[in-house]
Amino acid sequence: MVAISARRSEDTNPTTPKRLSRHLLHLVSRAQMSSREAVREPPRSLWRQALIWPSSPALLKKNARIAGLDKSRKVSSNQNEPCASPSEGTSVACESEQQTDQPQDEETSVLPAESSSSPRKATTDEDNNLHDLSSSIKKPALSVLRPTKCSAIHATTSVLPLKVLQSSLPEPPLNIVKRASLFQELREFCANGDAQITMFPDYLSNEEKLMVQAVAQGLQLGCQVGEKSIAVYKLLGHSLQSQSLRSCPPPPARVVNNNAVDDVYVDVHELAQHGKDGFIAKLRLRRLSSGSGLRRKMLWDVAELSSTPDGMADPVGEGEGGVYAVQSRSSGQKLALFKPAEEEKFVREGLFAGEGAVREEAAYVLDSRSNGFSGVPPTAVAQLRLTNVGRAKQGAVQRFMSSTIGSMESFGMPFDLEKAREFVPVEQVHRIALLDVRVFNTDRHPGNILLIGEKKPYTMVPIDHGCILPSWFHLSEARFDWLEYPQTREPFSPAAMQYIEALDAERDAKILRSLGIREECLATLKICTLFLKLAAAQGKTLFWMGSFMTRDGCFQQPSRLELVIQSACERSGIPYSFKPNRFDEQRGEIEIGVLSRRPPNEFFLALERLLLEAISSDESS
């Protein structure tokens, strides 16, 4: 079998299908020659010979059939032919040593695709350099992800011309893109000294699971496959493990917790047995150690009240799902609102019922890391035992705002800017709208914006954040009712610009990951933060941003943000498209797996360039 490399001509156009067919026919013809016949072949340039070879689609098929018949006749006569040495300039392989044909780019080679039943080969140093994008400030894109103008063909097997043609067509290198995503994620995990284990969902295909194992092994990480998830953990003495973790033994077999998200809930009744000091100390050890202690104090007040017969949970007819006011039976004083996770009833694409409680806490955590810029009330996820609720339930606990005079639903916003300013200052509207853009809120309406104050101008307080951060490929249901407020057309104040510039999506994603937010939802946080920072830097208003993110009319056509995301997917090799649902609404679709879970860094590089183009080309504000 003859291995021949065709190079691209410097003075010709990119390879056309016709020229490629000629070249392939020439390669097949040479593959039928014996080693002696190949030596006697005139020493003409291979690429020039391929270009002048007379061919047409019909002639190609005819000659291919003839070549296939001649092959069977020549095999027996060529069995005694000695294999030519590599020094002859043309490498000849025996018929039994067959390999799979792969198109190869001038800059880098695409690794052969393994079957799902065999482990993936360890990545080479060159491939690792392509995937390790964390060392440079301007992270380069993978060269293999760019569409090639002319692929060099390496014929390494005497297969039929149709198979050679199919293997030579430019196809999205999905395995390369998937491996890049996994490598980047696990490399980030290695560099995180606070993390010992990271989990992958069970919906990955068998091939992708093997890919996770191969990438983890290449980074000297342990990997364990459970019934509901895949655990990758740091081994003892890992080279990138922090010094504090070197003394920790490898995670035992029970580390694969099918209900790992349950660990984020604080069992208030159990911790209350240690008294107030012990309760506060235990919460500090768990994860409520940030901020000024508002959540710890709130949970202790709830624990103290619920441990007495005077504590009760009174159902509240607000929001989607069950909402209870934790209050004193005798005095009627309300301490907090409790939303059990099992009673959530909202339906949104990219969101699952039962995840709302964690998202309620995520909104507060994000806001508290910005010094409470948006005014989200203290919120935590906990397990409560209340007398009239029945058994212990897990859910979100939020401090009750006793000083509120009602919600925006009871008042309404004036359309005139000056009257609207007198009712609520511009900064108050901007604080809530910035949070909604940052987390892609799918449920911001007047009913979940509270008003506080004895007289105008009032202060706004945002609540009900269980419908934030959907999956990044389901960004079709943004709801920003503040788009009707005239304050959103006003430019940002210096304080708002300082808030935007200080946002760090990577840091925020690390925090939310510890709360149990899914990886595909963290990608939404990164996308929206990137968009917010780019648009604000170009002088765009919140009205422009909200209009860019929301769908028009009957919600049938994708928003401008969705279209930019689709273009970024195309540039980075991620198969993503829109298809109509039963209501004739275009919905984003992607194969569930590695890439839907976490797109690689190349996606965000392409997204940044496309967003800049879209923002700069729109002169409106």
C-alpha cells in the first residue's frame, strides 16, 4: 500500500471536488501497482499529475469499478513482492497492515477516531498544547477548528474510492472539540487547590465516558464511573494538587454520590442541637462563611422558632409552587419565606423543577459578592421541620421583608421619565436590570419587585430568582418586564459602570459550582457576563441589552443573542441549530453530551468577536 502526501499548490485555487476526484483516482491507480511498477513510474510531481488527470464524475465511478476488479487479480501476484524501504521516497505497506484514512491539514493532524468500545489514546504533547489555553492572556483558538481550504490526502490503505472520498471530506472534528472541552475543564480542576473531586453526568455517551477517562488519566487524575455520575478526583501526590490536599487520601468508593446536590442543604434542626454558638460554627464550616453573617442569623432565628410549638409555616399564595411564611403562631411575626424544592411547578426550557431553591441562593451569593449591589434579600438553602408542613423538606429560605409596601404590580411605573424618576430613581431600576441581564432571568415581572419606603422615591428589592441561569443552549425565554420602564433608556452611572467592570464570570462560576449549579448553566453566566461587559463598554443602555436578549412578537424567531451564539457554535465546530416546536417556535437543539454541558474556550473566543461585531454595527443605544 502506498502512502502518498499531496501538497497544496501555491499558485492554484483551493482544491475543488473535481480535482480531489482526479487525485483520488490517481492514488487508487498507484495503489494497485507493485513496488517495481511504482519505481518505474515517471518522477512527476504528484500534485501536478493529479491536476492534469482526465476525470469526470461518471469516469471516476467507471474507473473505480475497474480498479476494484483489477485489485483482486493483482493481490495474488503481488504477495511475493518485497515491501519497499522508506528510503525510496515512497513508503509501501503490506496489505495486512491497514489503517484508517484521515484528512490532514497542513498545520496539524486530526487524530483517528476510535470506536466507542475502545479507550481513547493518550493525547500527544502537541494536542495538549492546543487544548491548554490557560497559560496565555489571549487564549488562541484551535487551528483544527478552522475550516481548511485544502486538505492534504494521506492514502494509507487500499480502500474503495468512495470510502476515501468520504473520509477526505471536511467534517466537524467533534472528537477534537470534545477533548478540548474536557481537557480545559479538568486542567482547571487540577489548578483549583480547593477542589478534590468533580462530577460528570451519566448522560454522556460511552465514547465520551471513555474520553473522560483518557483525559483524566493523561492529567494523572483518578476516575470512577458510578450508576448516576462519573467522578474524577485528585490522586495522592498529584503534581498540581495544593499542599494542603497532599495529605488527604484518595476518595473512597462511596465518593460517587448520586444525590450530591443534597449536600448543599443545611439541616437546620440537626445543627440547632448544638446551641447558637455551635450552630453558627457549624454553618461557617459548611459554606455560609461569606458575607456579614446575615444568613447564619436568619437560619438561627428560623431554627429557634421551629423548635418550639409556637413556630408554624403559613401558606402564601404567591409565586409558582408552594411558598410558606415561617412565623410565630402567637404573635404572627414573620421571619422568613420557605419554598420547598419538591413543590416547584414552573416550566422553563433549560430549567428543571427542584432546582429553583439552589438558584434562589445563587442569586443572593452573586449579589453579596458585589456588596449587595442589587439588594437581593439574604437567602440560603436548608432543610426545615415545621409543624404544619409535615416531614422535613428541603428548599430555599429567604429573609422576610417586613417593611415593604407592596410590589410593582400594585403600583405600576409611569411612562414619563421625570415622573418615573420621582417614583423610583434610575439607579434602582438599573441595579435590578443589571442582575437580570447577568443571570438571564426568565421570570422578571412586576410581582417579584418589592417596594420599600414610607414615601417616594421608593427602593426596589428583587425576589423570586428560581428561574435564572437556564442552559446556555436554551436562551429563548428571557423575560424583562422592566423594558417598559423609561429609566432603562438612561446611561449608566459611574457606580454602575464600576460594578460591571468588576464582574468576574470565572470566579463567580467557581462559587456557583460549589452550590450545585449545573455546568451548562454556568456557561450561561459566562455568556451573559461577557455580553454585559462588552455592551456597556460600547455605551449601550439596558433597554438595548434587554431587547438584544429577548425575542420579539410571538417569540417564534430567535433573538439576536441566540443567533450570535449559533454563529459562535459554527465557528468553533459545535453542531447547534434551531428547529420549530409544536407552536412553530424556533428552539435551539444540540446533542446532549460533552459539548452541551460545557463548550470549549474557542466558543467564547468566537462569541466575543461576534458580539463585538453585532454591538458595533448597531448604532442605536
